[in-house]
Amino acid sequence: MDLEAADLCTFSRMVLGENVIRLNYITNVLLTIKVATYDLSVADKPESETIVAQNNRTFTKTMAVLLKSLSSWEGHRGGLTPEIRAYSPSD
């Protein structure tokens, strides 16, 4: 299952509460997290502290929502493989 951060609220509603049984049918979750854009003129330089902090907040908040959604998973049908991909639209 491929998800973006914008999909997580809908995903949560689909797998929590009375819908928790649906988690047993998911074997792979690929979450794509979009981080800040940057000017190509600074592409070869380290990120500023502000951008690092912003990207860290985005990543942490998104991961917390995903993990909350998956926390009720009981694994009756085998394992679950989470994959996380972060990218900038500037890449």
C-alpha cells in the first residue's frame, strides 16, 4: 500500500476502531514524506538549521500518525513491511 502524508487521516479512519481487522490484510506500507523545497543554487550546501528543524518536524509528525494507525495491528496473517521514503520536490 502506497501512502503520502496527505492520505494518513483517511488511512487512519479506514483501519482504526471497528475497522481494525483491515490491518490484517496489509502486508506492505510505503509511506512517502515530502520535505521542504530548496533553491537549486544551494543544492550542494548543507541544509540550514531552520530547514533541518522543519524537515524533522514534518518527518516526526507524519511518522507518529502512521505508527498510531498501525498500533492496533495484531499480525494474525504474518508480517508487515514498512518502507519510508522522504523526498524534496526540488530533488
